[in-house]
Amino acid sequence: MREVILRVPRRAVEDVLDRLLPIVPGGVREVAVGRDVELRMRGDGLPPASEIEAASGRWPHKISEVEVSDEWRERRLADYEPDVIGGRLVVRPAWAPSSDADLIDIVLGESAAFGGGTHPTTRTCLEWLLELSPAGSFADLGCGTGVLGILAARLGWSPVLALDIQPGSVEATKENAERNCVEVEAAVADLAVESPPPADAFAANVPAALHAKIAAAWRGTGPQAGLLSGFDPDEADEVIEAYAVAGLRERRRASVGGWGVVVLERD
């Protein structure tokens, strides 16, 4: 199968796509490369490379053509590039090759559970968790795939407890913890009616109303640090105020992908 790659400046993409899309029946995939974008096209029905190059118009560009496998598994593997989080961590699917030995390598199985490392809030929480110094127990509330609890265990937090209301998420967390050779105790729990477990630090990816219940349960006796997500950025002040009753104060906040993320620490 032919693959043609046309590399153009970012500012040129819209203009070039206007000329490319009518002549490329299989569509165009955009891949950011520094200040440029690679416009990748595949298929035996592609027009000649010279016709594709002409679509670049007046813009500076580079064009290349290669043969790629007809087998989708081989193409997926060839396309894979590790995304390093916080300069220290790679979260990858089980089919992808292992990362650099100097990086923390977390492997997640395929599941419908939330939190594969690519969602903006998950990624931000992973980055900020890397910056916390391990100091005791850790609770992953609304654990999804368990990736935050798994990273906590890899960093040295212990014991690590992961809770979720969805049995499928709990099962995914157990499988992923085993896959990564770490100890994470995972269980089904409804934090709307059950108290959160004692912990020295925690991550909670839950709606704002549930954050309020968790904070109330920890009134005066809460953890030393927390990573919060799962709420609208406009709700951040309300969520932070709720945790103030547990002696936790805002240290950092961000709005990523339309969601709020907050770091709390005890005074």
C-alpha cells in the first residue's frame, strides 16, 4: 500500500487541505511535527505524488512516499510513537513496544474503563503526581483503568487502594495492576453513600457534588495532598472550598480539555 507524506508549516494546513481533500478519496491524517504538520495519505488509489505535491501551492514543503503493510496490525505498530508524560512516564497499550529503560513504563489493557493516559485530565494528574514525593498510603477514587494508582505504586506510595462504582473499572484496575507487577487493592464502592478510606494522599476523578461528600467525610482528618478532577472549571472554587474543611488548600489549578484539575496540600 502507498503512503504519501506532505509536510507543511502549521499555518499552511487549512489552505493545503482545501486542495488535497478533493483528490484524496481516503482522507488525510494530520500529525504535528514541531512547527510543521505532516499530512499523511494512504491507499492504492492515491493520485501521483507530483499531483499531491502541487496541492502545497506556494507553501514550503517536503514530500515523501513509502510502501506500508496491508496488514492493519503492522501499520498500527509502525505508526506508534511513545508520548512521554512529564519527561518521566510512558503509558502505552499492551501491543506497543516497551519504552526507554530510563522511563517509567505503564502498560494498560484494552477496556472501556476511563483513564488511558491520553485524556487531558488524566494526563495532567499523572504529570502532577510525578511531582509529589511518596509519603505513605494513596487512594485512587474513581479509578477507571487504575493508571493513577498504578503510577502511585510505582513511585513508592504504599499501600494503594483504588475504588470505583463501576465493577468493570475495578476489574480493569486489578488486571492492569497485575500486568504492571504492582500491588493495588481495588474494590467497588459508592462514595455517595460510603466514606472514603484513610489515606496520606489521594486522587479523585469524580463530579463536584461527590467531591463535597468526600471532603465532608475527611473534615479535620484528611490526607496531606490530593489531585482533583472530574468537574467543570467553573466549579473549581466550590470544590476547593469544600476541601478547606479538611484542612487542604489549593496549590495549583488548571483548565484542560474543558475540565478542572486541582492540586491540594495540607497547610
